[in-house]
Amino acid sequence: EAPYTTGWECLPSNGLNPGPRQGHSLVLFAERFLVLFGGGELFEYDLEGQLWRAVDSSVEDLSGDPLPVEMHQSMLLSTTMYVFGGQIASSSKPSAELWAVNLAPSDLRWPLLVLERKAGGSVPHNIAHGLRQCMPLVWKRVRPSATVDEPVSPEEEARGPMAPSGRYGHTAVVSQPVKDRILVFGGNDGQFCLNDLWEWDLQQQQWQLHQPGAAAVPPPRMHHTAVVHTTTDGTGELLVFGGARYLSGAFLNDLWSLDLGTLAW
């Protein structure tokens, strides 16, 4: 039997290429489209048509576009892409904003493609791109903007943190085995590395900080990786590996598991 080998292939960059960049994010939608966000720009790559294009977008309440950020996190739940945190390009400060954009709006651009895809068919290249150029996608700010410069009232300070601080180099994943939620872990707030665990409940539309108590927790870190693993009992675990201790400059190679049923490390 021949040995198993792997090989890389550089895909064509036809169309409007997003250009060189780092600290961006990428999600796969409808098993066909790569959706790239970074620097305030939104691009898609059609894996079948092998073509890049810029995606027009607007904001629901006209309160300003998503900040041009890097080292943020993007997640996909059903047809909605969420973007949290990142380092603001213009000021190098951390962002605490959570944004959402529906990749399958009701104007039938994306839903038609998804239905065709599920039916085993394919959409002609020119028709597919014509459909998605009908109307811009619409961003929605999921939580109010919060930056490290905002004053905190005595009442808010006594109540404790109600939302995660601005951060970059963190991880954020969608955790569905128990309920629809986003889990944010670690990162850097512009001064220190963090090891706090926050949950955004997609039904209640609320943040919750999960305190570990006296139990062991991962040391503070940034630029680590995290992935959700569904276990045999149906609850799952969040696996976190590596990262960097910003102040000491030390890299980490430890692997941690968070039980998604009990939220215990």
C-alpha cells in the first residue's frame, strides 16, 4: 500500500483580491464560501468559482461600521457570523464590541444558493455572483461599544464586571452541545494577559462571567488556540492549547479542557 502523502495547492486569486494582511478571520459558509473579515473589510471567496470579491455591507442603526480591527475572532452559527474584540487599527486599543451579520438575509441571495447546494445542484458562476450583488449585507451591533477609556460609575463598579473588557489575541467559539452561546477566553486587554471565561447567551442576549473558584485554571495567555470537541455524553469540551505570556515573553505548550456541561477546567 502506497504511503499517505499530503500536498498544498495555491488556489487562484481571481477577482478582487483582499490583498496581503494578518490578524484577520475566516469562516466557511454553506460549504462553498470563505468569508474573510479584517481591517473593517468583508470579502468572500467562492471555492467553486475560485473568485474573490468584496462584499458590500451597511449597519442596521447607522451608528458606525464595525471598527477596523485585527487579532479578533469570528464565529459562525447557522447563517450568522459574529465578530468579537480585536485591536483597533487606528489607536492600537482593544475593542469590546460584538457584531453580527446575517449571511443569508431575506432578499434570497444566499438562501437560493444554500437550497441549490443542499439539493445537490450548483449555481452558475455568473448567476451566483449576480444574486449576492443585489443588496449589501447588514451588520448589527450586538452589545454597546465599550473601551478602556469609558468611565465606570460607582454602581457599576460595585456590581462587578457585566461584560468582558476589550481584548485581542483571545479565542471565541460557538458552543452548541448544551445551548447556543459564545465562549470567550483569555487574550490581552492592552496591559495584561487574561484567563477569564465569558459566556454570551444567544437566547438571553446577556454576558456572564464564569468564576472558577478554587479550582485550577489555565494561566493567563494570548494568541492561543481553542476548539470545541463533542464528547460521547453529548455535552462536549473546550480544548485550549498554547499561547504566549505577554509580559514574560514565554510561550506555552499546555493543553487544557473545559467541561461544557459544568464549565469546570
